Amino acid sequence: MSHSSTFVAGIDTGKAALDLAVTPGEGWLRVNNDAAGWQAAAEWLLKAGVDRVGIEASGGYERGVVAALREAGFKVILHQPLQVRLFARMRLQRAKNDRLDARVIAAFTALFQTSRAAVDPALSALNEHLVFIDQLVQDIARLKTRLEHLHDTRLASLVAADIAALKARLRDERRRLERAVRADKALGRRLDLLLSVPGIGIPTALALLIAMPELGSISREQAAALIGLAPFDHDSGKHHGRRHIAGGRARPRQALYAAALPAAYRWNRQLMALYARLTAAGKPHKLALVACARKLVIFANTVLQRGQPWTP
């Protein structure tokens, strides 16, 4: 589908309903956030002459309409909530409701030309499984903290039993996810390439493979920035501030950071040398670990680019 119009739409996403606004103009529509509503939204947008649609990431409530609109031929741009919130603040807009939010998203989309490629439906399903596994890890950590503060032996035994059950489920779900990945020959090959890097185990490899599908098709600098491990300048005039990492994809970054410690202490000789060099130069432990995590994602990007297992 192609249009020559310059009409752009914004969608404010709710659990039950979607609010659509078109700019320029005053067009507005509310539909249910279900298959019938997505179809009605596509027909209305087509009739309005829209070819580009902006929508906020809303905890998964946007997935259905995004997939439906992309299938209908619309270019859908997924915005981060912070981007839209700061844009509204820049416009000095204080009022907030679903209809106004849709108009703000439409206005922001009109200025925003770049969009991420559509997510492979197979990876989308795997990502949901990965998120579930991450939530199991968080649940276990919370129960361990609770256990530390329990003095009643009966209550402590209940929590300990819950921890053991969740650990067993975690092992089983990781095995299931690995089998699902290996069922796809191309994904299985990418998984083995990632596992060839010393210090990258199954949990980290799965997180990188599923949550960062761009790896292998981008530069090392882009890989570090995408995962949120690239240091950014903080300078102004004669002031030269400390470099800081910021943004990026939290889940794969957390997995990579967790892998960096054992890799820098035991598994990866290059990271061991890097960590020793940085700490000997007076760099803090955490900064050295962030540098090691950044190296790990660069190594991962390299093996996927070359299509060859890791060699030192």
C-alpha cells in the first residue's frame, strides 16, 4: 500500500481501548483493543489517508494492533514513553487524557522519521518466554531476601520450598526455551556462535539472541550503544565530566553484566587482562565490570558478523 499524503496518526494504547488521532486535522477515533477494533482502526486510517502511525510501547498491550497495522501495510513506529512525555513537556502541555495523548503521539510521529524493523513473530514468542524466565529469577531473588528475615522455622521452610520449586521450574523453562531456539536451524547456529565466546553461557546467550536480534548486522559501537554499555560524554565548555552509560535494553544488559564478573575472573583471558589493567590503573570495580560487559557484547557481535566460532 502506498500513499502520497502527509497525514500521520498517533495511537494511545490502553488495556481495553485504543484512541487514534490524525495530524494535521482533528480526526479522532476510539476502538476496542481487540481484533475487531484493529480492523476498524486500519480501515479508518486508510480512509483518512494515513501511511505512518506512531504508538507508545505499553507493556505489551500494543502488540496486537502493531502487528495488525503492519500486516495492513502501514508503517508503524514504536516510541518509548519517555520520548513522548518529554515531547509533551517541550510543548508546555500540562493537560493529559487519552485523546490528548493520541494527538501528542501523532505530532511527535510527524517529526520522527526513523522506525525499528518489524519484529520476527517467532522471536516475539520467544521473547515472551524469555521475559517469563527473567521474572522467575526475580521471584527467586525476592524469596531469598524474605527468607533472610524469617525466624519462624515453619515459615522459613515454606519459603525454602517455594525457592526450590521455582529453581526447578527455572531450569525446566530454560531447557524448553533452548529447545525452541534450536528447533530453528538459523537461530540454533547463532546460539552456538554466541556460546563459543568464553564467559557467555546459556542464560546470556539466550538473552542476546532473542532480545538483540540486530547483533551481527551492526557495528561494535552500535552494539554497545544499543545494549546501553557505551560511555557518553558529559562535557560543557571547559568542564569535562565523567562518561556515563545510559539507556539501552535492560534485560540483555543485566544478563551480560551478570556474566561479566565470572568471565573477568575465570573464563575469558582477554577480559581477565582488561579487568586487571583497569583496576591497576585505579578504576573502580564496577567501571571495570561495565568495560568487560561492553567487550563481551562486542565479542558476541563479532562472531555473529563473521559466522565463525570465537578465536582469541
